[in-house]
Amino acid sequence: MSRHPLRWLVFSLLTTVLMVSGVAAAQGTPVRGGSLRVAITGDPPTLDPHTSTAVIVLEVASHVVEYLYARDANGLVQPMLAAALPEVSEDGLTYTIRLREGVPFHDGHVLNAEDVVASLDRWRRIGTGKAYMAGAEITAADDHTVVITLPAPVGVLTSVLGWAEGAAVIYTAAQIAEVGDSPIDAPIGTGPYRLKEWRKGQEVILERFDSYVGVDAPASGDAGAKHAYLDEIRFISVPDAATRQAGLESGEYDVNYRASASDLELIEASDEMYAWMMRPGYNYIAVINHASPLMQNQGVRRALQAAIDVYPLVLGAFGDDDVFALTASIVPREYGAMFNDTAGAELYDVGDPDLAAAILKESGYDGTPIRWLTSRDYDYQYRGTLIAVDQTTAVGFNSEIIVRDWATTVSIRNDPTAWDIFIGNFTIAPEPEMIQYLTSTYLNSYEGSAEWRDAMDRLARTTDLAERQQTWAEAQQAFYEDAGAIQMANTFLLNAYASDVHVEARYFLFQAWNTWKE
Amino acid sequence: MFAYVARRLGSMVATMLVVGVVVFFVIHAVPGDVTSALLGQDASREQIEALRARLNLDQPLHVQFVSWFGGVVRGDLGSSTYMRVPVIDAIGQRLEPTGMLALLATLVAVTLGVTLGVIAAVRHNTWIDYAVMFVAMLGLSLPGFWLGLLMILTFAVKLRWLPAAGYVPLAESPIDTLRYLVMPAVSLGFSQAAVIARMTRASMLDALREDFVRTARSKGLPEGRVVVRHALRNALIPVLTVIGLSIATVAGGVVVTETVFNIPGAGRLVIESVQRRDYPVLQGAVIAVAFVYALVNLLVDLSYLGLDPRVRYS
């Protein structure tokens, strides 16, 4: 007997396309042809999502490579290279995945189970898959069936296999044999576009793959049909935000990927371009380094939590309240079922200096400086940190700001002894188990309280929706009570399009399929 | 003279090696490495450590240095850890845009600077002199990137006469190459034109007071010929030194200009390599820039020979 692991997702709270906001721009009849010039923030480090979790890697590579499952606009997992959602054994240990037949790769090879076995094995060996599939056995039952046998249940496995960041993309077994664990710069995938040329440091040029065989379902989010209307997509590396915007205004580019929030008004006032807000974008939080002896004092963490007045801090950091939403929920509303803005909410956005001072006094805090790590390379980090330092100094904290360039900041963050707290945008996921800063292997070394660990252990083993929601509510409550991190807001990212570019279906990541130009 | 040139070239090689050693240790003294740029924000500590080991970044510094420097003395600058291409190719691919930009910017600077300087000197203490010196002061005061943004706003966004950003290689379309480089070259060359104009004016004023100029005039030579053939030629030696320094400044200025105008040149490569901690590219690029500086200095010294017969190198 088998059961559907993600059936609960159909009870998703979402009834509308919440991942999408802004103007619906797909009017008229799609036109085939043309080249889309997308000004991106920099040259991607690789086109291989197995080896990098950088969002830009996936946003370029997802046109070329695909994964077994994908999320639709309602946050539900749908088949992509798989023929259906997996069959899962009663004990939750065996996943049987049937693949679609007749799906060609860009080199003419047709997808089979060996390709999937080789790809998943590589993904769990060198990529984010290790956290979910360590010790798992991945085998080909026949040409088009893959069986994954886990040592212990992983409630979110299907979700992870359809997740975008650090994605479990499928390459040919031959390419993996050839490249091994090195980053793949010329991926051979099954996507609607194939790599034409990568002029490193300048641009990535993709061309339509005419033999693409997609899913026979309406386009929705990351899932469904992918119509390759455009002949060519050029991802041009333009690191300077003002230059990207000027290039969009002058007609040099068709898309300004990551427009500045300060340009939002200008874009909305223009007839020649329009804005699309990517939501949910990131979680803006103060991540606490739990390896630091000072921050292991729960009273100190609770005092910080009570001191932070969220709205002025986030407004000061981002400058425009159209680009963020305050929420106590760690999983954003747009991702569906695990959204919860009540558990622990009494400890969110407290902003009470007297209470914070009292908690701090009780904690035995001896005036040791709290090291706030930040970088001016990202203004929102720096400005938010300045305000947080101001708010916490007012209640009696002794703060020290460490300001470095971004590469140095990252290096310091990786040293558990060198910092105490860091404010920034962190990627979020639909399932709590997939959120990096909630895991102990991430840079903040968060182990959590006994209540937290117990709830997360139970969560990892269950796929029942009601049970998952209840368990996550307990975990989120424990997270707040433990002051695991200081939750602040969801922040959105902005892409700006020339008005002659039409997009039929949108996801929270940039996609240029189902996109056409007049 | 050939012995002199050979000696200078020999000392250039030694300079490059010293620069290489210094840059290696300075760069490695800065915290951070390429793993954050490669792996992205969500990588676990284990993934970071595995990548550091694969790239040999976990080796002691002296081991990394011996490995890199051993390559350098054999003419191998190594491979980019971010782009995974040989450093020599990474820099080589960026030389054309940077070279063209530097050339055009220098052309703008020299043409504008010398012409305005001569006019100001000849029309000394008139409104023309004051106007030229005002423009020169403006050129010195305006930051190049600001001028660049202003030009983009005016000529690309509002008037749409010129492309806002990017570069087209010469081999594809020389006319487009020029169209893409007009604004960057002017924004980069303008401040140097101001420096050259001021130096030319001062040097010309001195020359115009010399006896040989008075003699030329008393011989009845036309004023244009007096100014160009007699005064300017003699005034050019200090100007040439400034032009040499300007070329070096322009070579440094391309970093900002290439970023503002999104020109995929060597300057932007340097900036990006600093941000990514792509050590091999950064080390190779610094050596390449030092080489250009040394070469320009040598060429300027040699050009004195053509201008002043009294100069001898032995």
C-alpha cells in the first residue's frame, strides 16, 4: 500500500496566485521570435546548481536544465521530468519515481533512469542534497523508474526535489561521468533553451531548443508547459544598478533584473516599462551566532528580541514600505501551508526598551561587546544594523560594529568565534526543514532548545498536513521563546521589464520561457 | 641606446617579479576567499571546507605561494578560480575594450588639452584664457563617474543618440565600437585634458618668452608657425611627461568608467576579482598593469630623444 506524500499540500491556504504580484502583462497573442536582453547583476559563478546555491545560477540555468518536480503558482509540487508525484511506501522510506518517456536532452540523448540516478547521486554528494539523502540508496528499477530508499523518513523529500535553490537538476549520466564533481560550465539539460555561448564575465547566450518536450499542463509558476517563444535570451552581466536601469530606459536592455527600490516610483510612472515585485523574496532577520559564548545566554538573546522595534528598522534599511511586509511567520504566506503568524507572535516586534532593559539586567550581562557584523556592499544590511545598534544600545547593550566588504563579511561569518549577530536577507523555503538558518550545519550553528529539537524531529518524520502544521506551530513557538533569531520582515525584489515584453506565467524566480516580445 | 633599452627591459622583468611577490602576500592578507562567491549564501560549512580543499586554499600560504610563483617564472599565471579559464586568457579577452577605451580617452585628453592650452597661452590674460582655464578647473573638479552618468542620462536616456552601456568588438563593427566608446572616452579623458591644458599653457607661456621665439618673429615668420614649430615643440617635453602620467591615470580610471558604462574590460575584471577574491586573476592583472606602467614610462623616456636633440641615453 502506498500513499501520496504531499496530498496535504492540496489543502494549501492559497487559492490565488500569490507568488505573483504586479501587473498581469500577458495581453494579446504571443509572438514567436526575437532576442530578450536581460541585464543581470553579474556573471554567474557556474551554470551548475549542484555546485552553487546562488540564486543567479539557478535563474540562468533553469532555462537549460530541469528537475524532477516543480512548484506551481499556488506553492504545490507538480511533476516536471517525473511522470507523476512519487509513490511512497507506508513506512516513508521508499520513494518510487516514474519518469516521463521520450524527453530529449540537448545532445539528442533521451532521458532515462540512469541519468536521474547519476544526477541525484552527484547532488547529494556535492550539493544541498546531502542534508536529505545522506545514506540513501538510489537505484534504477527499470529504464524509466528510479527508487530511492532512505535510512529514515524525510518528510520533505519530494518538496526538496522540486525546489529551486541548489536544485537537484538532472544531467545526462555521460556528462556527469565526464565532469565529475567539478562545476559544469556547459550543461546538457532537457530545458526549453540550450546554451549557445558563455562569454565569461560578459554574457550567457541561450537559444531555443526546438526539440523540447515539456509537460502537458497549463503553465503555472515553475511548473507546467514552458513555451519558448523567444529565439534567444541574452543574460548580460551589468553589475552597476544605475547602468542596468539606464540601459532599460534607453532600450539597450529589455529587463532590469534586480532594479533598485528607489527606482520603483519612476518605473511605475513610465509607459515604457513596468515593475514586477518578486515575492516572497527573502527573510530579513538578525541571525544570531549560537556558537558565540555571549549569545549562548538566552537572557541576552531575549533582551535583544525585546529591544528591536521592527518597522522603523526595516523602513530605515529599505527606504520604501512597498518592498517589504512585516510578518511573525518564518515561512511566508505565499508558500502556503506552513505559514503561521500566531505561534510566538507575542515575542515578535516587541520594541519595548523597558522590558528589554529588565530582561538584560536579569540575564547577568556583563557589558561584553556584542559584535554586529555588517557590510556596506549591501546598504540594507548596513543601515538596518546601525538602527538595531541604536535600539539595543538604548537598553544597555555594549555594541561594536564590524564593517567589512562582502567577501570579508562572509569569511568572518564562517568563523564561529568572530561575530555575534548579523542582519541580512536570507533565502526562505516552503518547508521549515529546508530553511538553512534553522539547521545546525549552517553558519549560525543553531541547535535550539529541547522543545525546538523535539518538535523538529517530529516534523521531519511526518507528511500529514494537519500534524505538520501543529508540529511546526510548536517549533515556531519554541524558536521565538528561545530567541533563535530575530525575525523581522519578508523583503521583495524588483525586476523591471520594457513594456513590449509580455510574460504569461510568473514564478518568484526570473524566467524567460512563456515570455514574448512584441 | 640599444644597451639602454635592453637594460631597462631587464629591470622591467625584475620589477614584475617583485610586484608579483608583493601583490601575492598583500592580497592573501585580506580575509575572505572565492568560496562564498562560488557556493552562494546557503552553502553549509562542510561544503565550504570541501571546496577550499579542492582549490588548495586550505594549504599553508607559503605552499600556495611556491606553487603560484613557480608558474609565474615559467610564464604561467595560473587559472581563474571563479571563471575556470587561464588567467592569461581572462586578461587577454579584456584587453581590447580597455585598450580602445584608454586610447580614445588619451586621444580626447591630448587633443583637447594641448589645443586648449596653446590657445590659452597665445591669448594670455584675455577672456579666452579665463574661459579655457575655467573649463580646465571644471574638468579637474568633476568626478569622471558623475560626468559619465550625466552623459548617459542626456545622450542615451533622453536623446537616445548613443547606447547607454556595453561594448562591440572592433572585428564586429568598428563604427559601433566608436559609438559605444564616445561617452566613456570623453568622461574619462576630460579630467586629463584639464591637466594637460594647464601644463601646456604654463609651458607655452615660458616658451613664448624665450629669445628664439622673439628671433623667429623678428625674421617675419607667420605667427602660427612661430607658435607651433618653435614654441610648442620646445614646450612639449614637460607636457609629454604629463601625458605619460595621464596615460597611467587613464589606465587606473578605466576601472570606474568600465563599471559605469558596463564595458567588459580589464578594469572591471580587476574590481570583480577583488570582490570575488579570485586571487590568480587579481595577481595576474596587477602584474599586467605594472607592465603597462613600466612600458609607458620607457616609451616616454625614449620619445624625449625625438623632441630634444640634447637628450642622450648611453
